Amino acid sequence: MRKLKVTTFLTLDGVMQAPGGPEEDPSGGFAHGGWSVKYWDDRLSQEMTEFMGRPFDMVLGRKTYEIFAAYWPRSTEPGADALNRARKHVASTTLRSVDWSNSTLINGDVGAYVANLKNESGPEIQVHGSGRLIQTLLKNDLVDEFHLMIFPIALGSGKRLFAEGTVPAAFTGVDVKTSNTGVIIATYQRAGAVKYGSFAPEESAAAEVRGR
């Protein structure tokens, strides 16, 4: 089975909306677009180059698809060839066609489509941005790995990575780095169900139960 890996930029309070500029996603009156730009450095560029330096397919939400499709086909930056060459599967209820090379519009149930996609042979599947799509993937337990860049800033509002409806799940930290600007680059892999416990002494816990 192919692995599905989500990479996204994140604030300390979990916001992932419009990291690259005000025009990316001002929905909901979001006024903080572009919050990641001043923290970008060579270390983050290297990290993204490494992440995208292996073969991959992509699953994208509509907003992220439109941002990428408007930029990368005409770009000569590192990574442009890989993005243009990759197979791209686009989740949208409003688009009727997708014109970026090697793109396919997802029809029907997105969760079922992606589950079938993971069962096909091929390279890893990457998801970039695509906040609403990620919520669907989380609810269907389809995310195998998170590749997060956590920026040293809190915004207080905006679309969050783990929104309401997220299914409880455990992850294992497999790699953590820090950029020169204080951005934490962390990779977490899916690790089964959440395991619960208590720091209370056993006799105190037993007495509490009896008291109920």
C-alpha cells in the first residue's frame, strides 16, 4: 500500500490558512495572510527540496490546486519539473475541469477515491496545503505521515490543521529539526490508536471510582 504524506506550514496555535500571502485564502475575513514569508530561509528551502526530491503523486484541494496551477507550469524554480510531471488528483465540488498537466478531477466520494488510490501501485502520495481536504482524509484515517513546519507565531484565528471532527489517532515522531529562524520541522508517522493512562496513584484512582 502506498503511503499518504501531508506537508503543511503551521503556526504554534495550529493555523494553516494562507501562509504564503493575503491573496491565497482570505475566506472568513482572515487578515493574516503571508504569515510564513518572513521566516523563510535556506534551511526551509532545502527541506522542501528534499521532501519533493523523490517520485510522488499528489492529492490537492481546489484552492491549493488553483494556486499551484497558476504558478508552477510557468516556473523555472527548483521543483517545478517534479510538480508539473507528477500525477495530480484534485478534490473539488465546483471545478468542472482541470487543465494542469497530468491532473485528474476526483468524482464521487473523496475518501473512497483516495483509499483506492493508496491501494494502487506507484510512488508515495503527497498532500500540500489543502485544509478542507485534509479534514476529509483525517476523518477517514488516510494520513500515514505528517511533515510539519511549525512557525514561531500565534494568530488566534484561521483554519486549523486539526479541526473539529478529527478522529483520535496516535503518531510517532521520527525526525525533528530547527531552522535558523526558529521554525520546527517535524515528521510524525501514524502509530495506531491513542493509548490512555493516569498519573494518579492507583489507590487514589480506586477511591475515586468507589466515590462515584
